[in-house]
Amino acid sequence: MNAALLEPTLPSSWYRSNEVYRAEKERIFCREWIAVCREAEVPSPGDSLVLDVLGESILLVRNREGVLRAFHNVCRHRGSRLCRTPAETAELRVALPGGITGGRLIVSVDHPFAVNLMHREVGRKPDYFATYNHTAEWTMGGQTAVMSFWHRPLHAMTDAFTAAGFRITVISEPPPALGARELFPDVLADKPAFLCFIFFVLQAG
């Protein structure tokens, strides 16, 4: 065989180079669809997978309509990891009181008093009754972005819902799911409940 006739291949160092990997990730993989599993691995509504895709943790869930959805596996409160295994998605499946079924989620709301407490923990002195914007820097995949959030007191939330033509039928402070208790910080591990989210059940005009 005449070696001069062979097509040159990529340098072997490219297969080991972190710089080449970062360039491929940015210019190729992050711009194209990537196969991460077989559909048969999440066959039924409620099934989920926790996946590592190019160093990013992704939560893959089949919703109640049977459609697959993928989300960054990150809590929007503080950028912490939501789930490490599919079993830990129990904390995301919260049943509202009264056996309410149907409907759809239109907004996810942090408990306004919990947000106020979190600001005080880091030395701020927020006005609970004020409506204000606050920002936080989140770093994911080596990229940093400034996230913008709004705080509104409880009465401002209820006023907004009624002004939009909704009737509030239930206001709920759901307890934590027991299946996710091992994820809780030590300071909360023994508490039966703590402030986190507040749920509103709304009916259109």
C-alpha cells in the first residue's frame, strides 16, 4: 500500500484536547438536535429521566398528554440541582387539595414571604409590601447570565389575577413531598413543612 495515496486523518491530539472539545460543543453540538435516549425508556405519562448532555443536567419528562419535554434540571430560586435520579421528581408532582384535576399551569409563583426571607438572609432589607425587581448571576455550561425576577406581595398577586378576569377558588401552601426529603438542607430535614411555593387555583370569569 502506498502511504502517499492515503487521505490524512485528524491529529490524534484533537481527540484528547479540551480546547477542541469546547469548540465542538459550542459550534456543533449546542446548535444541533442531539439524541439522548430511546422513547421506550419513558413510555408513560409521568415517566422521567435525568440526563447529562454535554455537561448540562437535563430533566426529560413525558407529560400527561404523552408529549416529551426537556428542561434544564435547575431550580429557578438559586440555581441548585432539582433532581439527581428520576425518583426524585416526586417533589415536582404536587397534588392540590380537594382532588382538583384538569386545567393547566399558567404561572409558577414563589411564596412572597419566602423570597423576602431569602433576601434578608444575604443582608438585604427588602420591603415586603413593595413590588420590585431583583437580579442574580447564574452560570451554566461555562456561560454567565443575569437573571431578572420580580417580587410582589400576596395582595398584588391576587389583585393581578382578579384584574385579569379570574376567580380564585383555592390558595394552597403545599407541603414538601416525602420522596424528596433526602434532598432538603439539614436545617429543614426534620420540619414537616416550610415556605416555598404558593399555589392558586383559578377559574376563568
